[in-house]
Amino acid sequence: MGDDQGAALPQQHDPVTLDDAEHARLVAVVTAASVHGPVALRRLWDDVVASYGAEAASRVWQEALASSDIGQT
């Protein structure tokens, strides 16, 4: 295995702090996307991580799961 392994890793982002309005908007988007199934949620996860970082995405997902029945299946 060579140095090519690092090229496959996603780019790391500095932690992003979302303002309340942006956080609420993303929670609503995650909740709405849930009706389209796990593939849609995975794509959205990838987009949110790419735009805001994993920590911000995780916070959004946790709130969306807690405030809806997404995780109840």
C-alpha cells in the first residue's frame, strides 16, 4: 500500500457552527428527505458533511431523529 490511500479520504473541515436559522433549515431538510428512503438520506448526509463538516452534520441528524419518527422504523 502506497501513499494513494490518503487521496481516498474525504477532506477534513474545520468545525462549523451553524446559526439557529441554518440549523433549523437543515433539520427540516433532513426530516423531509427521510420520506425518500435511506439512499436519499445517505446522499444528503454526504452533501451536508461536504458543506459543513461531520460534526455539524451529526448535530443536525441527531436533532432531526429526535424530533421525528425517522429513527422509529
